[in-house]
Amino acid sequence: MDDQVLKGGEVLRQRAAKRRKVNDVLVPLAASIGVFVAIAFLVSLLLYVVSMGAGRLSPSLLFEYPSANPREAGMRSAILGSVFTVGLAGLICIPLSIATAIYLTEYAGNKWWSQVLSYNIANLAGVPSVVFGVVGLGFLVYGLGLGRSVIAGAFTLAILTLPYVTVVCVEAIKTVPEDQRFGAYALGATTYEVVRYIVLPRALPMMLTGGILGISRALGEAAPILVISGLLFIREDPTSLLSEFTVMPLQLYNWISRPQLAFQQLAAAGIIVLLAILLALNSLAIYLRQRFYRRLEEG
Amino acid sequence: MAEQQRSVILLGSKSIHRRNLINRVAQSTFLLASLVSTVALIVIFFTLTTESVSFFTHVSVIEFLTGTKWTALFAEKHFGILPLLNATLITSAIAVAVATPTGLAAAIYLSEYAGKRARGLLKPVVETLSGIPTVVYGYFALYFVTPQLLRGLIPDLGIHNALAVGLMIGVLVMPIVASLSDDAMRAVPEDLRMAAYSLGARKYQVVLRVVVPAALSGITASVILAFARAMGETMIAAIAGGFRPVLSFDVKEAMQTMPSFIAQVATGDAPHGTIEYQSLFAVGLFLLLITAALNFIGVRVVRRWTIKY
């Protein structure tokens, strides 16, 4: 009797041990499915877009204006519109972000308003991008009378990307070792001198990485620009800050919403161009970051 | 080195008064710059509120919040937000239902199982998903996912439908869950894992019964933040969801979300000062208030539940 109970207990224990061994393999396998889904999705998306659009890739796609005929249409005005708007947004956003980050980390200390400022930056990051468009329309386009212009779009995108770039800039500044600051202060440097000669030279590459990531985010934004510029059919290059404009994602949206197959292929070709530009920007950002880390390790 | 030597020379060549003056000027400049984000928030709130106030002189707040008909662009206008709100909640719920299991699984894999090299390679791949422009997701949903993938399973699926929108937004916000949960789990102290191992726990037990529960506040917050992000997604809903503001729970049908309504009005160019134009701001304000509330709760959850080690 006792023997049997003992034996039964032994069997149960062995079973449980076996189950645990199996689980030890199954759980990481199941977890890796999460990553696998992401990769599978990316690959199938890219394959689909390339299979639809590769045949339509041509110089005319880059250099021609949009047209009602999908075989002749290009995205020249959209590419130039993106370069103008996003470039200008970067010129506004990156210096602002760097200055904000410097103020928060080097000047404000732990005072209550620096916490309020950080809190507001976090709140700004949570505003849906389409709401930025609505506010841009009400405040910049009509309120300040800028019209549906490049400058209105650029300001909106700049404020939209500001919190992201600021966060990266703060991170960049935090990688600068405290003792280097203290060393400079001990020699009698002012805060500005510490920022200029100690903090900025060391943090700048990573700040620029953040700036590039912000730019590539702005480049893909369609919703706020749609609200600001409307869905325009533009066959002119933007020539001034007050020109009407369109951007690449919006031109794509226009083509996507036409049901003909030729426009679907045109849209896919345009998507390939946009993704190629984003890939180039991201590679640049990664390259900068790696150089930055190498320099950190070398001291 | 050269830089440091030069800076020493530079510092020595200026009088202390001038250096202090430069420092003060710089400080004021940086302060001004840092105020921009706060000013932007004020402008956002002010602009939305003033236009919404004009909107609510024509439409009662009660009708707006409880009405079941949204016909802003028809001759006979009704402004009941419920159809738009319902569609927004349904697509976002589908999105979170996709993003939570996949994102959490990816986070568990990345933080607990992947080696340093695999992690360095795979984390950027996962994060790429949220870097793809959303018009691309819309395109993929409308021309591939709905007709070639989902129609195989559900033959009577509409060309525009809420299901595909939700699924695509789910993929889009999955990196939010993965990345924030990964951070939360990596913040769990090594001591806790070691203590569990010393009691004879296997790795999966440590992961599922120690690490995940300890990181639960961060994981919950990541899901809430993903939901807030999903609610604001515009282009996927505008392209693949259709412009049909109906109060329906059938995800096989087209339905219009709040951001998608804003996109439709923007496409059609509502003249400045009309009630359609003003309705953009009322919908925008409503959307902002909901997402802001969600973000606030998300941050609170992290603070309240975080176990202090």
C-alpha cells in the first residue's frame, strides 16, 4: 500500500518535471512568435509593394508632375513639397529641441517648472497627429492668415516632432559624464561654457540622430498635412514659403484612393520611393549613432 | 585634445563680466525655447475650444454626446458623435487585441530570451513597424489584406471594413507595447530572478511568475498608451475603413472613425466658418480629451503600481 502511494507520487513528480522541461522550450518558442509576426508582416508588406510597384519605377515618377493619366504621372511637386516642408520643419524643430533639452538638463535643475516643462513635452507627444492638423488649420492657416502654405505645414510638423526629438536630446545629454562637467566648473567655467565646450561636442552626434529620426517621422506624416493643405492637385514647384503644396504621403493617398489598377501600381511605385528615402535616413541615423558610441568607448 | 586647449584659451581671453553676460543671454534663450512646447499646448487647447464654442452654439452638447446620427456632410445635418466614437473604439479595441499578445510576446522574447546580438538586431526590426508611414499600411489593408487575405476567411467582407483597419492599426501600435513592456521587464531587478532560480524555478517560471507580474504596471501602461495611439490613427482608417458614419457593431462593414471624419472633411475642403468646418474642431477636441485622459491614466498606472525596489 505505502509502496504504491510512494510510486504514484514519484510518477506524478516525474510527469511534472517533464512538463516543466517541455514548458521551458515552449514558452520561449511562443514568445519568439511575437517577433516572428513582426518580421513576417514587414517582409510580406515589402514583397507586395515591390511586386505591385517595381514595374512602374521610372525617372518620370520622380521628375513629372501628377496627371490624370497614371502612365505619365509623377510625384515631382510632392517630392519638392516634402523637401521644403519637412526640411523647414527640421530647421525649426532641431535647434528648439536641443535648446529645450539643454535648458531642462543644465539650467533648470529639479525646480518645479522644469517638471512642468517635462510634463508638457510628454503631453504634447500624446496629442494625435490629426489634431495637430486641425489646430494648424485653425491657428496658422486662418488665425494667423498664413494660408494653406508651406510655412503653415512646416510649423505644424515642427511642433509635432518637437517632443520626440527633445526626448532624444535629453538622453544624449545624460550620456555626458558628470565628472567632466564638474571638472570644467571647478576650473571656473560658466554653465554656458560647460554646455558649449563639454556637453554639446559630446552629445551632438546623438542629438543629430534624434533630429534625423524626427525628420523621417515628419516625412511619413499624411494626416496633419491633409488637413492643412487639403487634397490638392498641384502641377507646380513650391517657390516660396507661402506657396500651396502637397507632400509625398498625400500624393500617395490621392493615388491610393483611385480604384484603377494603374493607379494602384503608381501608388506602389511611389511607396517604394518614400520607403527608400526613409531607409536612407534611418541608415544615416544608425551610422551616426554607432560612430557616437565608438567615440564614447574610446573616451 | 586640441578642442580642450582652445577652449581654455578662449575662456581666459574674456573678462568674467562678459562671460557671465553671455551665460545669462544663453540661459534666457534656452528658457524661451523650452517654453515653446508649453505655448503649443496652450494654442492647441485654445484653438480647439474657441471653434468648438461656436460649434456648440448651433448644436447642443447633449445632442453631440448622445446623438446616434452623424450626417455632418449631408443637407439635413445631425451631429451625434456616437457612430464615430463607436467606430473609433471598435477599431482601437481590435488593434489592442492584436498588439497586446504579439507585443508582449515579443517583449518577453527580447528581454528574457534573446542574446545581446539577437536583441540588437531584432528590436530595431520590431520598431520599424511604427516607422512605416501609415498611408502604406492603408494601401496594404485596402489592396492586399482585405481582398486577398481576409476575404478568404470571411467571403462577405466589405471592401472597406473595420476589421482590416483594426488589424493594421494593431500592427502599427504593436511596437509601443513591445518596447515599453521590454523596458518594464528589463527594469525588474536581477535579484528577484536569482531568488526564484535559487528556489529551483525553471526559466519559464521565473519569466511568467516573477518577471511579468513585477513588470505588470509597465505592461498595462503600454497597452493603455497603445490604445490611445490607435484612437488617433487617421490614414489607415480613412483609406481602408470607408467614410460611412453608421452606428454598427459589424466589423465586416465600413465605418467611419473620428480621425477619418476629419480626413474626409479635409479632403472635401469645408469653407472656413461653416458648421462642417467648426465640427472638425469639436471632433478634434473630443478626440484629444479622450486620448489625453488615457495617457494620464497610463502614466498614473505606472506611478501607482510600480513596486519600489
